[in-house]
Amino acid sequence: MTLQLLGVDYSTTLFELVGSTLGPWGRTDWMVMDARRLAFRTCFDVVLDKGCLDALLAGWDQLEVLRGWGRQLTDKEERLGEAALANARALLAEVATCLVEGGRYICISYESPSGRQRLFDSVTSASASDAAGGVPLPLPLRLVESAVEVENHNYVYVFEKRQGQQLQQQDGEDGGHERREAVQVEEEPPQ
Ligand SMILES: C[S@@+](CC[C@H](N)C(=O)[O-])C[C@H]1O[C@@H](n2cnc3c(N)ncnc32)[C@H](O)[C@@H]1O
């Protein structure tokens, strides 16, 4: 089996910096593209996101910190926060669209579940109902695993794409709120 890899970023600088360093595992392509408007439909087994969702949500995360400190946000800050959330939802909607049935979305993020769960729920829970970039909610994504990557202080969220009926059946079985506890990724034992 040949593994085909496609890297997407909207910065050409990134591609100039990394070249084709993804390694020798088959074809490696790069495309300059906005992840909120991907040109793909139902074709990837895995989407790996390292830092893109975080980049879209960086402003929103900072506003959440200010909120946590009890700071009243200005109207402008509220609008910026909403725009950031809309961008993040658009990204997740595109991911759901371009995954095949049973495909996985692996999201590596600096943010812990307490900071990301609300966003994930707002697009994947059975009660999610607003439109996300024109895609009907809830998105057919289900969080199946979350983990802490200790060495680099990252969190890893793994979603599986499941179509509507299967998603509802599973939600019915566990109330739609089953979340596995975050597990720590074991470090390699010293040789
Ligand atoms: C935190 S960096 C992570 C870069 C790289 N993936 C890594 O792990 O080192 C976030 C990346 O997301 C890219 N990015 C931000 N918004 C994007 C969008 N709407 N579409 C595509 N790429 C985007 C940025 O250009 C940047 O390269």
C-alpha cells in the first residue's frame, strides 16, 4: 500500500521553509489553500491538523482568558471572538466534508479539553443547530479519543467521521456526552 500525503497551508513561506521533508513514504504534495474552503470532497482517510485550528482560535482563546479574569469584553472584542469561532467552525465543517466514512481527524492543539470542548460540542453534539459555513449541523464527527502529549505539552483529539444515523444511535447509547478521560502518551523508556 502506498501512503499518499498532501500538505495544505495558506502560507507559501511555510512550504519554502519545509520543502518536502515529510519523508520517503510515497508521494508528498503541497497545496497552498485556505483550510476554511478546501477543494476536496470525501477523499481522505486521515486529516492531521497541527496548529491550524489553534491559529484560527488564538484570538478567541485570549479573550476567554480575559473573561476568566472577570474582564468585561468590548463590543469589538466580542465581534472578533465570534469571527474567530466562525472560522474554526468552517474549518471543522470542511474537515468533515473531505473525510471518507470512518476517516479520522487528528487535531493536535495547545489547548486542553476545558478550552476546546465547548467548541467541539457546538458543532458535533446532537443539539448543534446553527449553520457552519453553509454545512448543516451537527457535523458527522465524533470525538473517540483524547490524549496529552507530555513532552511537547500538546493535547491530541481524535475524531471519527460517522454519518447521521450511526452518530445519533451512538449518541443515544451514551447520551452523546461520553468522553474518554484524557490519557497520557507514554514516553519511550530510556534505551
Ligand atoms: C501554529 S502554525 C503550525 C504550523 C505547522 N503545522 C507546525 O506544526 O509547525 C499554524 C499554521 O496554520 C496556517 N494557517 C492558519 N490559518 C490557515 C488557513 N485558514 N488555511 C490554511 N492554513 C492556515 C498558518 O499559515 C501556519 O502555518
